[in-house]
Amino acid sequence: MTTTEQQIEQALIAKLGELKYTSRPDIRDRASLEANFREKFQQLNRVNLTDEEFARLLEEIVTPDVFTAAQLLRTRNSFIREDGTPLNYTLVNIDDWCKNNYEVINQLRISTDYSHHRFDVILLINGVPVVQIELKTLGINPRRAIEQIVEYKNDPGNGFTRTLLCFMQVFIVSNRDSTYYFANNNARHFSFNADERFLPVYQFAAPDNTPINGLDHFAETFLPKCTLGQMISRYMVLVASEQKLLMMRPYQIYAVQNIVKCIDENSGNGYIWHTTGSGKTLTSFKASTLLKSNPTIEKCLFVVDRKDLDRQTREEFNRFQEGCVESNTNTNELVNRLLSDEPADKVIVCTIQKLGLALN
């Protein structure tokens, strides 16, 4: 007996129900999506907006620029109300993503002037659409779902540029047996290359690097509410210099988690081994930014053994986040940074030779 796409969809929604997502079969169009977002926004920010204020808020936050939307999702923002007073707000609880409201909707039809697409399954965090799951029947390559997502995004006037779907962070495609995920991006980072391959696309994996292919297993490991919140808030990188969203690979995520855990538990030294070209600098950058936010950690030193690696590492760190590390042109400057209480001096990149001189 053939398993239909609808059966795969219903099984996924049931699994998400087990993971404590709230199913919202009533949200099927743009109006109900926006009404739900308004309710969650007002609860989170303890405010009641007038209809005019909410319409203006939507006008301010909806943007065709994926990178700008991703920044809005992760930061505190300001909105001027009708009486002239400012409202400082967030779209989600950025201090603790686990405490957000997680919902699942299906068969959403977004109708704009030119676009009438229907989306299989969408996950909402505090009413904001952040994950789209496009499903195919068994035997159909998930690549077809990737092509469909690209086609939807390339349509003029599509929902991704004119509605709350602009906040989409992650796409997941599956035919139940093969499952892949990838980051949303602006057009220049979101297309097929000359070999007709769409990159980068990831398969999730267990800590021992065993691939997680099946949709059911993927949901159990990638989509639990706190895990998904961490994937978006911690393990996606907004590359400012290229204005793009970057997903970390599973082994990078596990490496960062173990580094942070080792320090939190004060369990001694350790090492992470990555092959050439596997993203060691990104792993180091993400670990350092998470450690930087820990008030109990005074300094995070990234020590290299050659001057060219010092320069290369700083350039890479600053590519991921502009101005996050400064150069240490001489030993005195390094000493000053080591003694500084400024947040900008909490992460330091230097050579082992210069560090040795500074400590003498």
C-alpha cells in the first residue's frame, strides 16, 4: 500500500504533538496567521495595539531582505506608538527560547497579488513562521521539494517577501525516508549552481556522526522545542560581511556543545579534531561567542602558532561578526586587552609567542 503525502504530513503533525507543539488547524490563511502573531506579540510584550498600530508594525517588520528579517528576529527593537511613546519589543523571547510558544500549522495558503502557494507544514515560534517543511511521497527525491521551494521564492510578489513568511529561517525537505535541511537566504545565496546542485544542504546526524535520515527520527532529534530554539538562536550564524545565514554542520554543533559543557562543569582540558576545510574557525568562533555571553568567564583566548594564522583567524571571526576581535599590533596592546574589563576585549586572538611575552 502506497503511503501518501497527506499521510506523511499527518504522521509528522502527530509526532510534533508528542513533542508538545500546539496544533493550529484554524490557521490556514494570511489573516489568521497575522491574527495569531498579533495575539502572541501582545502577550510577550504586555501591550495592546490598536488596529492602526498593528498594521504599521507589520509594515515596519515585513521585509524582502532575509538577512534583515533574521536580525530583527534575534534583537530588541523599537516602535513608536500613536501617542508618540516608544515601545521596546522583541518578536520572540530572545533571552530564553525554550519559553516561547511553539505551534504547528499545515496547508497554509498565502495569497498576495501574484502568489497563491500552499505550504505543507510550518512551525511557528511565538506566532512567527520560522521553519517550513516541504514533503514528498516515498520514491520522489527530496530534491524536487528543494526545487519547489526555490520556485516559490522566485515568484514575484511571493509570501516570503510580503508577509510574515519573511522570517523563515530553516527549510526542511523529506520523503519520509530521506530528510535534509538548509538555511533561508537572499537570492544570491539561494540557488542551484552550475552543476544543478543546491548548496549547502545538510543531513542531521547523531553525536557519533550516524546520519539521521528518517523524518520521524529527525523530528525527535532536531525539532524538540528547546532544541529547535537553540538551532536557530545559537547554531545559525549571520555572516554580516556577506549578508547571509549559515547553518552549522552537526559535528560543529556537537563540538561547540562539548566545549561549553567542559567549561561549565570545569572538567579539565579536551581537544576537537576537524579535517582541513571542515569549518574549524566557525566552530571556534561560535564557541567563543557563547562563552563570551557567560558572565562567569573573564576572557576567551584563541591562541595560534603562526602570525599568518593570527591574521587569518581574526579576518574570519570578523567576517562572521563585524568588529568582534581587534588586532594586537604589539605585546603592550595585548597586555592592555588582557587587563581590560571592556566587553569588546573579552575574546582575544593572538599568537602563542606574543602571549608568552605578555605573561612574562
